[in-house]
Amino acid sequence: MMKKNAVFLAAACILSGCASSKLPYDYIENWLIREDAVRPFAVSVDLIYVQDALYVDMDELVQMQTYARNAVGRGRFHGIARVFSPLVACEDDVAKAVEWYISHHCDGTRPFIFIGEGKGGALLRSYEDKNIKMLAKKGLATSFYSEKADRKFVSGEMIREIKNVAAEERYKRQWGREMPAGMQGR
């Protein structure tokens, strides 16, 4: 099944020039990481990560999955965030993946964060720039971008900032108000 969907993904993008790709993001096979099984109440924030490598070839899939897991997998964000990392080949795919995430996991009260690097990050940033008002209403808390692929892009500083967003959200859910300024960053 995975091979069929991945081939469909590549064929749809190649045949259509990716302008009107119909990627089935309902299928887990079209995600490098999709942590639906992590209960939303277990973590306070979601991450949408788009990596540098754009999906073109089935032979690269395992390498892309390994890269995504190393960059943003459970070891890095366990207990902090759920991670969603779609396979993308063009800007239209980024739009469809983010819109799938929003329609299935976002009610406007749960914050999410964009992380993008290299070519994939440029596509994600472009989508964010075009849709910033809608994304802000839906809960986009912050975003991080790197112009090149960098295995150290997800740094300790970025993780601390994401932990702060998660802590602020937990505080807001527990106490029904914003976290006092003196408590932030602990």
C-alpha cells in the first residue's frame, strides 16, 4: 500500500506539474511523521516540519524518513509536542498537508509551530506568508526556518523556545489566563 501511494504521489506531481496535485494526506503513507496516536491532551503544542528534501523518488523515501525522525522525532520532542511531517514535492503539497492538519487537528485553541528547512522550508514559508491571517486565527504560535539543510538546525535554543510555548499553553489551559511574564522561560 505504501509503495502504491508513494508512486501515486510522485505521478500526480509529475503529471500535473504539481499545480493541482491531489495528494491523499488522509493516508499515513504520505507523511514522514504523523503522530495522530499521541493524545492531544498529553502535549500542549503540535509541530509541522517540512524538510529540505522534496519528494521525487521512491528510493529516497527511507532516507527522508530517517532524516525527519532524527531532526524532529519523538526523542527530541517527547512530552512537548506532536510532530507532523508531510511528504511534499511542491508548494501545492504544502498547502494541502497544512490544510489537512488544520481540518483534522486544529480547533483554533491548540497552538502549532512551523519548522522548515531548505527547499521545503521555503515552500512552507511561502504558504505562511500567503495565509498568515488565517494561520494566526487557527493557532500558529511561531515558526522557524533555515535556508539550507542543516542537521543542527533544530537546536537546544529552538527546543527551549518550543518548550516555552508549550508551557504557556499548559498554564493557560490550567488557569484560564496568560502566564505571568516573570514565569516565562523557566
